Amino acid sequence: HTSASATDLDLFAQAGFQIVRGKVNPQIKDRVNCVNTAFLNGLGQSKLFVNVLRCPNLTRCLEQQALGDDGKPEKKNDLDHLPESFGYMVYWLLPVTGHTGFGSSRARV
């Protein structure tokens, strides 16, 4: 339970957790690009793996979540919560580096 004087992030920080965040959330396409690139980049390298036995819900959501007509992940079938939070983590820990000139709203070097 949180009070009005402390945010959830304040409580996590007080408990010793390191809080990593930007001033604004990354765009959806940037998060999706980071996750896809971490799973398999253009050189055939993988930097990210999901343990399907220990993370069955994340695995199911990643496998079954589709993109809508607007190119964004669908939110209809309640499969978006885990991949979305997973995408934030990957965006900060395994960023796509360099400028691709395609599909990204900003380059991170």
C-alpha cells in the first residue's frame, strides 16, 4: 500500500532497488525493435533468451501477441502486459546502438 507522499518507485528505491528510467517512455516501435534485435540481430547473434520453463506466461504472451492494423501490439486479448514491461527492461539493458535510418524514432549510440 502506498501513501500520497511516496510513489511506488520511491518505495522501491528506499528498499534498495536501483531505479532505471528516462524522463519519457520509449516509443512502442523502439521497444519492439530492441526486443526483436536482442532475440536475433542482423548478424545472426542472440543476446536475449527466455527460459520457457521458468517464464511460461511471458513465453506464451511473446508467442501469441499479434500486431494490429496500426502496427502496434494488440491489447484485445490481455497478452500485452508482460511483453510491454519486458520491452522496457530490454530497451534500457540491451539498447539498439547506432543509427539504422529505418524504423526507429531515435538512434542510441
